[in-house]
Amino acid sequence: MQHQINLAKSGNQIAFYQIWNYYHKSIYYFILKKTHNENLSSEITNTTFMKAFLKIKQYDPSYEFSTWLFTIARNTFYDNNKSETFLFVDISEIEATFIYDTYEFHEIEQEKDKILKRSINELNEKYKKVIILRLKNYKYNQIAEKTGLSEANVRVIINRAKNQLTNKVNSLS
């Protein structure tokens, strides 16, 4: 793979396509674990490779290429989340697989809301406070100011709380 990386650094698009072919699935599934949304994961993956293509001349071979590429992917994911609303479960994708009339759909949505609210209340106090602020569309830096935590710690807490809630809601539905 190092040979293709060197060729890509010199502008060889075929070599970059080979790099894309080699790493694409790994990057996609890495992002999918974070987003739980296939369309968004595909978009972030494509953006990651576009950024890598534009910046490959800056790649320092004293570091692993995969580390460099996954760092771009992670940062692209975080950049995307700065402007997005925080979601636990993409309900539209779940419900699209079933055909419900309006009344049944409304009942299911109410039940999921109850489960989610109950699950949030079961979080420890620090997680609950941070996740509630995020659900009210506070930005990470605003949450950090209100809670006295660092912005990095807020991101970690949100990610952990999101994972706990997603697992709990998925296990109950």
C-alpha cells in the first residue's frame, strides 16, 4: 500500500482509487458506528476521501496512513455534528420497514418517547444534565459553560450517554 500512497502523493489518481478501494469499507463502518445512519455515513465517508485526496501531499509517512485517514474521518464526523441536531435513533428508517396506519404510528411514537424519557431519567445525573441540554440544541461549548466541564468531556459524555440510550431503546423495541 505504501507504493500506492507514494504514487497518489505525486498526483496519480489511479493509485488514489486503489487506496480508496482498500480503505473505503473500513472508514464507512467506522462512521456508521457513530451515526447509525447509512446515508449520512456514506456522505461523511465520501467527504473524508475528498479531503484526503486534496491533502495527501501533506501526509507524513512517519505516521501510519490509516491513522491519518481515520483522523480525517473522525474530524469530518465531528465537523458534521457541529451543525446537525443530535439524534438517538433515526425513526424514519425504522418505521419505513413497516406499514402502519396513522393511529398505530402515533401510538408507537408515544411509546418510544416514553421509553426514551424513562431511559434518560435512568442516566446518572451528570449524563442526564448534559444530554438534556444537548436535546435542547445547546452547542458543546455552551453545555461546557453551563456545567463547568471541558468541551472535550462534554463530547465524551454525550457520546457515552447516546450509546447507552440507543442500546436501551433498541433492546426494548
